[in-house]
Amino acid sequence: RKEVEQDPGPFNVPEGATVAFNCTYSNSASQSFFWYRQDCRKEPKLLMSVYSSGNEDGRFTAQLNRASQYISLLIRDSKLSDSATYLCVVLKTGTYKYIFGTGTRLKVLA
Amino acid sequence: GAVVSQHPSWVICKSGTSVKIECRSLDFQATTMFWYRQFPKQSLMLMATSNEGSKATYEQGVEKDKFLINHASLTLSTLTVTSAHPEDSSFYICSAQQGYEQFFGPGTRLTVL
């Protein structure tokens, strides 16, 4: 089983739609989680950290479910500019190493 | 703040040559930097952890003699792909650590002919 798993997609959604991605992780001791966004042929950019209580940043909401070992990202009112690959990242326990999921590709259609 | 640069942004070389990639933290010091590789339609795979003033720590399956890492200062780490072959063609990305967060460079696209 991979340490971090994501549905690769693609998710094709119309503008204005709400879309959610899930990511599961295998190590129950994991403490820190992030969502990154990666555009084609570019480096990943931090979208948001994921806190235990859940957190929201504008149209984006991240949730953590420790019992089921998954994190989620909800995007409301999708924009064309949201089209990208969304990477789930888990900090490897006891280190500063990032473990990346394979990414979920989102296409927002006009 | 927290800007990381990489040079070159792309390189094309002949099989058998060596290629050096630089990673710099421009506005902060980083005792730890990371080197990743990303093949098309795959995620980032950590190759090694670069520690200023000490030897790099390589992930399992990554040949340390092929991918030479030097972290000579708090703002610069270099990755040298020695005797590059077509299968080394990939997108190489570095990151610099600040706290728990990593800041990524723009990546270097390597094509080996």
C-alpha cells in the first residue's frame, strides 16, 4: 500500500461547481498535512496546510479525519484558473521529509 | 519572502555527459534542502536530503555516486547528474526547508539525448 494515495482523476467540472478530493495516508502517527497545487511543468505551490480542526481559505476548505486516515480538499465555485493538479502531502513522522501523493488532476470547463 | 531559484531551468545534453543543477534560497538560509525527481504524469519522488556541511542522505534506490549532492553554504545546494543517460531525463525540483515548510524551486527539465 502506498503511503499517500489519491485518485488521479481527471475531474472535469463546469465553472461554478463544487468539487472535493480525498487523500488517504497509511501512517496513523502522521502529524502534518498539506495540499499543494501544481500547474503543468511548474513547481508545486502550497495551497494550504491542513489542521485538525479543519480550515478554510476563501473558496477552499481542508479537513482532516484521523480516525479514517484521510484528508480532503473542497473547492467551491470553481474557476477556470483552478485547473491544475492537486497534490496531497504528508510529513513523514520524525523527519522533515514530504511524502507526495500522485496528485489529482482537475479541469474546470467553461 | 521564501524564494528558491534553480539554474538552469532546462538543459539538453548528450548521453554520457554530466550536468550540474543549482538550487539557491534567495532570501533565507536553509540548512536542509531536498532534491526531487518527477517523471511525466507521476508525482514528486524524493531523491535525497541535502544537509549543509555534511553528506547528503539518499533515499532507497537512488545511486549516490550517480547523483552527487553538495551543500556548501546555507543558501546553495547542487545536484550533479553524472554520466547522464536518456532514462535520467526528468524534471528535477529542489526545495529549501524553513520550519516544517518546504519552498520549492521552479524546477530543471533535463533531457538526455
